[in-house]
Amino acid sequence: MAAEHLPWESGQPDERVTSLLLDLKQRLIVLPWSLFLFAEGTDAEVRATFHTHVVTVEGSGLRSLLLAFASQSVGQLTEPDRTAKFSGPGSGPQITALSVIETQ
């Protein structure tokens, strides 16, 4: 069975990565996993809370992303093009929006 294509980059199975790179259109942000507090969500939205930022991912089939947050194996998330919001549902997980808010 072929491996499912994921719209995020992860480490090897059972490998924890040291930081999460957020590749946004206007900037890059690197958050160390040592600042990770918790993640919550559904198949349509995942919210990851770090000590300094809140990362929100919207899309479909995101349960596997939530599980990857739980194992701290996500190494990179990339903000999709604006047209991703209008593309029809494909097979497997899709990210249609990525936002990051700095906490006070």
C-alpha cells in the first residue's frame, strides 16, 4: 500500500523533531517544540498552542495532523496559495488556511 501524501513535513516515524517551521507568505517562524503546550481540533480545524503563539490550520482530513502534533513529529507547515480554498476536496488531508497569532 502506498504511503499517503501529507501536506506537511514530518520526521521519520517515531522521531521527534526539535522545532516547527511555519512557512507563511510574508514571513518564516520557527517555534521550538519545547514551547508546545497543547493541540485540539477536528477534521476541519486544528489549533496548536505554544507558549508564545497559537497556530491554526484549516482544511479537511486533519485528524492525522492532530496526531502528528501529539507526537511532536511535524517539522514544517506551509501556508497554501489562496486558490487552495476554492479547490474541491481531494483524497487525503488538505490544508486550506494557516494562521499564526502571537500571544501576549
